[in-house]
Amino acid sequence: MLHNYDPVIKKMNYRFLSSLLIISLIVGVVEGLVMLLLNLYQQGGGLLTELEETVLDTFLLALMSAPLLWFVVLRPLVMQISREQETALEQSRLNAQLRNAINAHSLVSIADVDGRIIHANDKFCEVSGYTQDELLGKDHRILNSGYHDKAYIRTMWQTITQGLVWQGVFCNRRKDGNFYWVTSTIMPLLDDTGKPYQYISIRQDMTAEKETNAELIMLKRAVDACAEMIVLTNNEGYIQYANPALCQATGWTQAMLIGCKPDVLDSPNADVSAIAAMRTALAKGKSWAGRILQRRKGIASLHIAGQTTPPDSLEFWVELNITPVFNRDGSQTGYVQIQRDIQCFQYRLVTI
Ligand code: FAD
């Protein structure tokens, strides 16, 4: 895009007008001189032949039309050339800025048709730990960590040698032996016949993301495997996660619990003062621990007037611990609730 188009045109027009003025001045002076000389010549008795007169008239006419020719024919031509030069200049400035942006953001390397590195940017060197000199002329296999199987590499090569763009992930090895992960786009540069003559590769370092994901997966597996019953809620108290131990003990499924409040687990006979104390502590952003009577999913014992209601076998006591969870910035994101079936625990203790 040409940002400074108008000032350029104005500058050009100014130059043309001033040059037109100078040309017209020169033409006027030259014509005046010619006429003066002709006059002097004729006063001295000289006479021009018909041919000489024709030549002189043609010369004077050409001289007079020079400013017009300059303005009408040459001006648009020069303006056009100058506009194209300005566009090309602007384009190359833009290309340089784009190159700088890509270099600041990504690891960039270029390989020749045989896969030998012919360019590696600073970020590539910084992340891989190799210097330019160590990389140039080498195959990218210098980074190979052995993580990917041959079929993965083969598919990549098959894609790019066909002139197509390949996108994927590489687990590479730094010079110091540590692994790093990159998302990669490899784009073949094609000649006039459509055959690749170079490959440009642009990558983003995703090592931190990969490590965080691995950590999250590990934590999720641990919470899933935990024998204690665990519930995670959001700030409003709606369940976002319930672990298998809780589902198994209560008869609720994850799908049923998600979006409910944990009080669906409470028995109708639960101690209201304990529940009130819990709510007060949580409202103040504090954790709470205590015993609560809960109830497994199922139909309540039938109460018949005048008859003794049998004990509700679905009820069970839990020792409950609810803790608010905070972000790094101190804002609360929700609660983690860990509970243990005390009856079951005590029963186990008794039977051991
Ligand atoms: P190999 O046993 O060498 O090859 C497996 C199969 O791939 C072969 O059987 C063959 O079918 C095919 N193949 C291998 N080399 C070529 C070739 N030169 N031409 C055509 N087909 C071939 N590798 C990484 O490990 N990490 C990277 O970050 C990485 N970036 C690359 C960036 C670019 C621009 C290019 C062109 C290649 C890149 N490679 C990268 C691939 C690298 O050059 C090696 O091919 C690869 O590391 C060798 O892996 P290997 O020994 O497991 O496979």
C-alpha cells in the first residue's frame, strides 16, 4: 500500500511545473536570439533561401512545442515510473518489516532441495543451541531426537517433495541434549515448472505448553485414581468435576453431577447448623472441615403413618474438607472438596 502517494504526486507536479517554466524560459531566450540573429543577418543584406527558411521555421516550431511535448507526453510517463518505483520501495519496506516480525516470533530455517540448511535465524540458533556456522550446510537431522518414527518423517518428505505444505510437530534435541518441542510449517518454494528448489520452515517453540499439558495429564490421572472422593466446583459452587471414587460411592455419574451443586449429595437429615457454618466460612473465602451426613442416590425409605420408618441405609457420614482455589493473581476460581466415608473407613478399621 502506498501511504505517501499524495505528497509524492504533489512533489512531482511541483518539479514538472518548475521544469516547464525553465524549459519555456530557455525556449523563449533561444527563439529571441535566433530572431535577433536573423534580423541582423537580413539587415546586413543577407537573404535566406526557401529551404533555409523551411528548416528555420521547422526548428522554431519544434522549439516552441518542446514545453508542450514535455508536459503532455513525458510528464505522465515519468509520473508512472516514479509511482511504480515508490510502490516497489514501499513493498520492500513492508517485506522487511514482515521478515522482522516473523524472525522475532518464530524459528525460521531454509533448506536446499536435498534438505541441507542454508539459512537459520537467530531464534532458531537460540532455541537449538547451535550457532549459524554449526548449522549451515548440515541436514536438519542434526536436531533429530529419535522421538518420531520413520513413517512420520517419510510422510513429511512425501508431502513437501510433492510441492505441498506440511504442518506438524517436531520433538527435537538441543545441542546440550535436552528436548524441545516445535509446531512446524514446512513450505516448499517452487520453480517455474512447479518443482521444489528450497524448503522454508517456520516453527514455534511449544516446549512450555507441552510440559504444562503433561503436568495437567499427570494431575488428572492422580485425581482420577485417588481413593478419596473429590469434587471441584466453580466460584458459583456448580460442580465441574467429580472423581470416579465419588461416583462409585454415591451412585451419581459424572454427567449427572456436572452443573449441579454439591448439596445434591447431602442427606435431607444433614445437620443444618453444620451446613450453615460451612456456608459462612466459604462465603468469607475460608476453608471448612467437618462431618456431614450424605446420601447415596436412590429412593428414600417409605414413611407410613403410625409405623416406625426403617433406618435409611443410603445415608452415610463423611468427613469433609472444602478449600477455596485461587489464581496466581489472588482471584478465586472455585473450590476443591475432598471427603471420606467415615463409616466405611471405620468398618474397614474394625474388620482389619
Ligand atoms: P530417515 O531414515 O533419514 O528417513 C525416513 C524416510 O524419509 C526415508 O525412508 C525417506 O522416505 C524419507 N527421506 C529422508 N530424507 C529424505 C530426503 N532428503 N528427500 C526425500 N525423502 C527423504 N527433522 C527433525 O528431526 N527435526 C526437524 O526439526 C526437522 N526439520 C526439517 C525442516 C526442513 C525444511 C526439512 C526439509 C527437513 C526437516 N527435518 C527435520 C527432516 C530431516 O532433514 C531428516 O530427514 C530427518 O530428521 C531424518 O529422520 P530419520 O533418520 O528418522 O529418517
